[in-house]
Amino acid sequence: MLSQSIEDYIKAIYKLQEHNTSVTTNDLAKKMNVSAASATNMVKKLAEMNLAEHTSYKGVTLTEAGTKIALEIVRHHRLLELYLQQALGYTWDKVHEEAEHLEHHISEEFEDRINDFLGNPQYDPHGAPIPSRDGTIPTISKDSLADADEDNEYIMQRVEEESPDFLRYVGGLGLFPNVRFKLIAKEPFKGPLTLRVDGDMKIIGHETASKLYVYRSESA
Amino acid sequence: MLSQSIEDYIKAIYKLQEHNTSVTTNDLAKKMNVSAASATNMVKKLAEMNLAEHTSYKGVTLTEAGTKIALEIVRHHRLLELYLQQALGYTWDKVHEEAEHLEHHISEEFEDRINDFLGNPQYDPHGAPIPSRDGTIPTISKDSLADADEDNEYIMQRVEEESPDFLRYVGGLGLFPNVRFKLIAKEPFKGPLTLRVDGDMKIIGHETASKLYVYRSESA
DNA sequence: AATAAATTTTAGTTTAAGCTAAAAACAAAC
DNA sequence: GTTTGTTTTTAGCTTAAACTAAAATTTATT
Ligand SMILES: [Mn+2]
Ligand SMILES: [Mn+2]
Ligand SMILES: [Mn+2]
Ligand SMILES: [Mn+2]
């Protein structure tokens, strides 16, 4: 069994890889809230275990084995988030923290049972994709609302932020995954956006919009 | 936050205190599967933290603060066991192991939510009492089936063993908590016992009977 | 009561995961 | 193309939780 620390480092590398091309030890150190030296240490250990490849002064990448572990942890996390919401009535701003701890401690049986309870779901409460048992990842939108066009209808796909305050704010606007809304206006120079959500007008900042990912809605 | 290790030691001392009068470091070492030296070490640390009292070469007892922590962990464990069975369909032989891990990692919110889901229950799937939030412990039977009398009716209260094999065996006999049965015959010198459970005759060994705790049934 | 046996504690190591401070490598600025 | 600055690695130290071996204490046996 891998330590919680190792699992968290692998997950962090995985998440950094999704955005940045190359992941430096410094990126990792920041994400993990440890010193650069600690990150270097762990990276060398992961390389030793063949879970990551490391070239000194260059960066880290997960090996196939490492990626498999990352996906397993991410699956645990997102299934747990959805389970906490659906089965235990957690609000979407509270699920992340609890899942963050539990993800390392549930058995495969637990994973399978909550997966079955939830009907083999594809997305977590924030719209993040849940990797399947065999490592397939459901499709997601790459289009941020910050890059969307005025006068179009959109459907919320996901929120890419986990801070409770932010989620409560976004939830207060009615912007949950699968909710349809219209982008009424958008001011230039990273200015505010005006949306119509369920009949109500809402004004949000560019920063907020940049964390919301959307699909163009087909219908009128 | 206390480490998992500290929590497990405290729980172990608590459980040993339930049976043995004085708990020696050796008892503790055996229960925890560590060397006697490791147990001594931890006991000194617990004493340092005012969670236990330790007199060299004599033994350990939990302080009030230590007992409070023990009860909290036991509550987590038993609520989890019941939740796994009731909400996720675990069989009673599988719940212990999963709960053993999760007990250290759930939040107070999780505890409260599963408690509410279960309707503030008093006993776990094996009939063990679930300490209430404020530390009250539901009553249990102190009478082992091994000390019971022929020709009487009994009601199963609890099984005091957690090994999956044993639980599957006992479950196969139909002997779950709250099940009524009659003790038909009992051979002397730790001999076998004959029971009638739901119309069927079952013969069990003295060793098995000693782990089953029962109430005298009032009805005919 | 004296000796032997068992238990418990002490002393000294090990491993994992963190840290700081200094050295080495790379990148940027002049 | 040096010099300066930033990033990354190395080296050495700390803490928690385990271990073994040896010393101290208690219990049991003659
Ligand atoms: Mn985590
Ligand atoms: Mn999420
Ligand atoms: Mn435990
Ligand atoms: Mn139980």
C-alpha cells in the first residue's frame, strides 16, 4: 500500500500535467505546500518506484503505472463527492474537503458499492469527469465562459474551483452543472458579464467566468 | 488532530479496560501487534498528553480526556459498521475491516449525517452498543450463552468476535442480534449446546457459545 | 530468602516525511 | 559573454513511530 503522502503527490502531478506541459518540482512544491527540497525528494522516490520519470532540473512526468494510480485516486475522490451529495445530503461546497480525506481510505468494495448506488455516474457535483474503473475519462468542455460570445445560449458543464466560498457564490447564482443560461452582454477588457439564468439577470466578473466551463446550447 | 496511531492505542486501552482490571503494556503490545518497547513508548507519550495515567511496571488507565476520545472513535466505528450494512449492503462479516480504517478519517459532519440516516441507532450489526454523542453507552447483556440454562428461551444480544469467518459461521446458523431461540440441551465439561433456531436444530461448541451474549426471553 | 523466569523499561537504530541552508545548474540582463 | 538572479538539488537536521538488544524490575519457583 502506498502512503497517503505518495498518493497525494501523484494526484498533484497528474493535475498539474492536465494544464502545464511540463511539471517542475517547484510547481509541485507549491501545489503540495511543501519546500522545494521536499518535492525533489519525493520526485526522486517516485522515479525510484517507476511511478514517475524525472530528469534533473527539467521536470517530472507520471509513468503509465503512476497515471493509473492517479486515476484511481481521482475516481475515489469524485465518486465520494457525488455520494456525499446524493446519499448524505452534503452541499456542493462541503463535499471536496471530506472527499479529500476519505479518498485514501476506502476499499475497492466501497468504491464499487457507491458507484453502483450512483448508477455508474460520469460526473461529480462540480461537473468534473469521473474516470471509469478501466481509466476512461468522460468528455468535458474546454470552453470557458470567459471566452464565450454575447447573445448565445450556454449550458454549464463544470466549475473549476473547489473553494467553498466560491462554490457557495456560484451556487447562489443558480449556476450548477447542466443549467442553461444566456450570455446577454460581455464588457471588454476583462469586464463583467451579464447572464440570464432561469429568468433572472446576474452580473459576474471575468475572473469568475474564467472558472466556469460551458457548452453551446443547441435549442433556442 | 491526533495521529491514527495514537487513536488506535487509546481505543485498544479502552477495550482492554472493559475486560481486564489493569492493563499492562504487554497486553497493549499484543493487542496492537507491536513490540513491548513500542507500547511503553506510546504509553509514556499518552501520559505526557494527559490522556492516560501510567505507573512504571504497573499499568495504564485512560484519563477522562482519554476515555472521551476512545468513545468518540468507538462511536465512529460502530456507526460506520451499521451504515455500511444498512446503506451500502455490506454483509456483517465485512463491515468491521472497512470501519476500522474509516473511523479515523470521517468528520463530525459525516458522523452526524450517518447517525441521522440511521435514526440515532443504539447498536451496531453485531449488537455492540454505540456510545451516544455525549458518551452514554446503551445497556448490553453480560450473560454468555455458555453460562445459560437448558430449556430456556433466549434472545441474541450480541456477538463478541469480529473475525469474518466466525461471523459467517454464526450468521449461517441464523444467530443475529434480536433473534429468539431455545437452548434445548447443553453437555457438561464445555461440551456442545443444542439450540432450536427458527424451528431448526443447531449444535454449536462451547467456545462459540462463549462469544454469544443473550437475554432471557420472557415469552413462551 | 535466593534464584530463575517473565515482564517492562531504557538505549540506541531505522524509515518516512518534513525542514533549512548551501551548492549547483540554468535563465535573464547587461 | 560575464554577471546576476532564480530554480533545483544536495546535505544535514528533526519528529513520529516502529524495531532490537540490554538493563531493570517484578513475579514465580524452589
Ligand atoms: Mn488527499
Ligand atoms: Mn469536484
Ligand atoms: Mn483503527
Ligand atoms: Mn461491531
